[in-house]
Amino acid sequence: MHGSGPLWSFGTPSDLDVWRSVSYEEATFDSGRLTIIDARGQFPNGDRWRHLGMFGESASYSDVDEVTAKILDQFLDGACLKAAARR
């Protein structure tokens, strides 16, 4: 799932995903005035989730098997932050 806009996301992972996890990892990156959160975890049944986001934009997946998570991680690992052009 991906979305953006001022009301889309606070940039944090789903509380439900975090609290259901038996393992959890998080890294934060500062880019000027923005903080980017890269969080991921695993549920008791082995399914995975990941959230990559900042205020107003996020990309995530949830409830996927390990093979699918690795494919989706390749996409999310290639994400970059580029400021919008000013007019």
C-alpha cells in the first residue's frame, strides 16, 4: 500500500502490526526537517510486515509470507526521497 497527502499518514507503523509482532526492528533517518521511519516485524504465524514512512507519505505491506516480503523489500529498499520542484 502506498499513499501520500497531508492527511494520509503520520509516518508511523500501525499499532496493531507492532503489538501483534513477536519480532520488531526499527530504523529512523533524518532528512532535513523530515524523519523517515523504516519499521518491520514478524507475526506469530511467520507472516511479515513492513512500514516505510514519513509525515504525509508511507509505503507498507502486512500479512505476507517470507518469500513475498523479500520481493517487496527489494522495492522498498530502492525508495528515495526527492524534494518536489518549486515553481
